[in-house]
Amino acid sequence: MRKKNLIDYGIFVPSLIIIIAISIPFTLYEAESLKLLNSIFDYIVEVFSWGYLWYGVILVAAGLYFSFSKYGQVVLGDPKEKPRFTLFEYASILIAMGVGSTIMRTGMLQWTSVANDPPAGVEPGSTEALLWGNAYSMFLWGFQVFAIFVMIAPAMGYILHVRKRPLMRISEACRVIFGDKLTDGWAGKVLDILFLVSILAGASVTLGLGAPIITHNLSALLGMDVTFGMTIIVTIIWVFLFSLSAYLGIEKGIKRLSTWNMYLAGIFAVFILIAGPGVFILNYFSDSVYFLLSKYLNISLNTGSVYEGKASHIQSNTVFWYAYSATWAMLHSVFAAKISRGRTIKEMILTYLLAPTLISWIATGVLGGLGVHRYLNGDLSVLNLVKENERMAAIPEILSTLPIAEFSIIVFMIVALIFLTTTLDSTTYTVAAYTSTRDMSKFEPPKVLRIVIAAVITIMALVLMRIGGLPPLEVISGLMGLPIIIVQFLLIYAAKKMIDVDQAWKTNVRS
């Protein structure tokens, strides 16, 4: 009897070929590719801004509907079974996966982009522009984005833990819509390849563009220039960490790293409050939350249609942020589904909507508040640094204003590195589970396969970092969100249809 392959080459190999084929012209003609892709994106902003904004609002509404209707009480697994993780562990894993190291960058610097390019009628660099900046930074990590991340999860969790389907794939969740012939044929292949292309590309971009968060702080600490050799060393350490974590699995690797980082990040936030301008940060946090809540509908739905000229940073960046989030939506939902055994659909959705949002707002308040205070006191010309494309260099400049500057930079790097690790270890684990031929309702993905996936992501990222091609791939990752949005709505409908067919709100609920 022939031994069964660990990996489904029918979806993995075509996905890899597509990414390589896309990357070749990007590396050969990086400037031209970036110009073309940006022009396409600018056209999308101009024509479809309204659609993306409503897309985020509709998904929040869908999440609330699933949570507080009869569908919310459906248990993902045996109703008598206890959840796999405690609520703190569960929330920590979702936070680490959901926000990753990006919160360290946006929390510290996103306000500067808005302060330099505020909405129409607001003067750049003014106090109102500063309030818009931090409020918008919080908005980016709010309910719409996390609804985008989680709303495929009900369908994926249901097929995996209730219907016990062996393959943890988007195509399997669509079987109730497409039927067996299309699911097992070309349509299923297209969906699964789309998933892998978007995730492998996104993971390579994350690895390639995440390294500067560490290298720029390291260069400031050591007084050295950022070189490709330094980037290689940082990347190797990072790859070792996320490969080891993925190899150890969810219980021994991903869960422990995620919970440890929550404690470490909390200690760092308290240190900044005590050693830095704590009173100002707390006041500015309150002002930012008030400003965000008072402008929430404005940011959520305003396209600036009655103002002439190009879109402001808020309008263009929100569209890109939603599009880029949609690219990652399938990964987040598949991973959330995998770790949600024993949770109700309501618990899964609300935890993903609330826990990462709360942590993100706190991180933005502390990190952004520190930067704004230094700017207002004239300690740093942060806005000029950002204008001069020295964005990453601004982070160690801000941290250096704290007492024990070296300690602050080191702790920031450690927290960022662990956040980066917890993003990619869960990515590696999920891609391995997705491409595995094992029964994912019973087993974990093979450890060898997890290492193979980590190696593939690393090689792609290093090659693109060395010869160019990462910036265009980042834009193409955002553009790939368009077809994934359609898949999202299909899977929301699929979840409802499966639960209705099985009448799971009667049979699969806690007593």
C-alpha cells in the first residue's frame, strides 16, 4: 500500500508557482510595478471607497447578528466538552494573531500620517489634527477590522468541530453551497489556491517588512547603520523562534508565547506610564477615545465626496487597510476556528471583536501618547522625520527620550519580536494544517510540514528583500482582498445554511 503524502501538492505547488510568477516581474521592474499597482489602487480608492466602508459596517452587523441570535448559542464541538483554553489564554492567542507586531508600529507612529495629512478643513500639525491622528489609529484596530478577521470562522469551526470534516479548507465550508461536484472539482481548487496564494504572499511581506521594526531599533542601540547583514541576522533569529513555536504546536508553543507576551507588554506599558509622561498619556487616551467615539460614524462612512482634491490619508488608508485585512481574513478565521473547540459561536465572535480592540486601544494610547507628548514639548521633530521617509527611525528616537533609554529600546524590540513571532507561528501552523492530508478534526498538522512551510515563507521573503519586490507584493496583497470579500460573504451564508439544515441551535447547544 502506497504511503499517503503529508501535503496536498495539488493546491500547494500551483500556489507556489503563482507567487513566483507574480514576484519575477516585480523584482525585475520594481519601480514600474509599484507605480502601476499604486495607480490601480488609487483608482479603486476613487471608485470603490464607499463599498469598502460599507463592507466593514456590514460585517460588524453580521457578527452581532450571529452572536445574539439563535446561531450564537451553537457550540463548536461536543456541547458537554469544556473549551480547549481558558478565556485569558484564548483571548491572548487571538490578540497575538490579530494585532501582531503591526500594533507596535501603528500605535507609535500612525498618528503622524494623519497629523501631516488630516481630513479636509483641518490644519496639518494642529491640535485637532493630533486628536484625529490617535483616534484614527485606534479606529484601525477597531470592530470593523476584527469583524473582517473573524466572520469566516463560524463556517470553518462548524465543519471542523461539528460536522467533523477531515480537511480544514475553505472549499469544504462551501460544499453546502456548491455541492460535491464543484467542491471536489475546479471550484474547490480555485478557492484553496486563492487562500494559499494570499497567505503565503502576505506572510512573506510580513516577514520582509516586519524586520525593520527590529533592525532600526537595534541600529540605534548599537550605533550602527542598518545593513542587509543585520537584517539577515535578525531574520534568522526570528525564523528560528517562529519555526520552533510552530513546531511545538498550539499548546506548548503558540499559547505560551502569546500569554507571556501579554504580561511583558503590560509591564512595558506600565513602565512607560511611570517613567514617561503618565498623566498626559492617560489624559490624551481619554481625549482620543472620546474623539473617536464622537467621530466614529464619520470615519466609518465618510468618503469626502463634496471636497475637491485627492483623498486624505484617512480615506485612502482605510480602503487599503480593509483590503489588506480581507487578504488575511481567511487565515485569521481558519486559525480561530481551529482553536475554538468547545466555544460557542457567540463567544468566538465577541472575544475576537472585543479583546484585540481593547488591547490595541490601550497600546495606541500609551505609545501614541508618548510620541505626541514629545512632539508637543519640542523634544522631537517627529512629523518631519516621517515626512522624510524616516518612519522606522522615529521609533527609537521617541523611545530614547525615556529614562534608561537602552532598556526601553531593548524591551520594545523583545515585545515586537515576540509579536512578530506569534503572527508567523500561527500563520505557519495554519498553512500546514490547511495543506495537510491528515484529518484536522482529530489530529494536528505534521511537524515536518510546519518546518517546510516556515522554510518556504523565509526563502521567499529573503529573496525578495535582497533583490527587491516586497513593496509591490504588499500592494498586490491588498488588491487580492477584492475576490476574498466575495468568498467571505459566501462563507457567512454557508455557516447559516449548515446550521439551519442541521438545526444545530436545538441539538448542539449547552444544556
